[in-house]
Amino acid sequence: MQWITLTFGQLSTRQLYDLLRLRTDVFVVEQNCPYPELDGHDTHPETRHLLGYRDDKMTAYARILPAGLTYPEMSIGRIVTANTERGNGCGSELVKQAIIQAHDVWPKAPITIGAQYHLREFYRRHGFEEISEQYLEDGIPHIDMRRVAA
């Protein structure tokens, strides 16, 4: 995988299209969950977009948000892989890269995520711990999790 991290202003039109398409294909179409995908956080000047490419095709993505935008701590969200990447370790590599990139910008800061509940074990393997009760977000069970920097 090739990884690139960019701010909104650095994204090309093609990169923006590809990341929005990947997010929509998975979160809206595949998961059958209409929700407000364009929430205004993509354009924040401190937001970072982590793009993962295989064979020149974007197949993985995560959004890194500054503290105070969605949680008091910085957060990683919109963590997504194309269905062609599932089961090959790409998701774990994506989370590892997102943590590295987040700490490059905000060293040693804790990271909070709103994880889909069925993925909590996956995120635990990456150092995240549950900090909330299960809740529904857009009809899908979620749980907030936090990773404290080592």
C-alpha cells in the first residue's frame, strides 16, 4: 500500500472524488445507512486525510480530526477499506498509519474514536479501550473508545 496524508486544500479534485466515493460506497450503500456524509469536518484546516492506494486505486481511507472538533481529544474517523481489501490486513495497517500520522501532528495526544460496536475487538488490538456505553448512531450500534499515547 502507498499512504499519503493531505489537508483538504492539498487534495486534488480526483483524490476528493475518490475518497468521497469510497466512503459513500461503504458507509451509505454497502451498510445501507443514509446519513449526512458531508459534515463540514473535511474542510477544517487542521483535518488530515489519510489516503491508501493499491495499484493506483484508493482502497483505504481515514480522517484525522483535531481536538475539539468531534471529541475533546483528537479523533480518527471515517475509517474505511474497499471490500477488495478486507481480510488481508489492510484495515490494521490503515489504523496503524492513522495513529502514526495523528501523532506526527499532535504528539502523545490521546485519540478518541466512535467505533462500530461489532469492531470493538479490532480496535482493542490497536490499543483503544471502551469509554462509553453502546449507543446508536445513524441506526448502527457504536461505542466510544480512547487510545492513550505511550
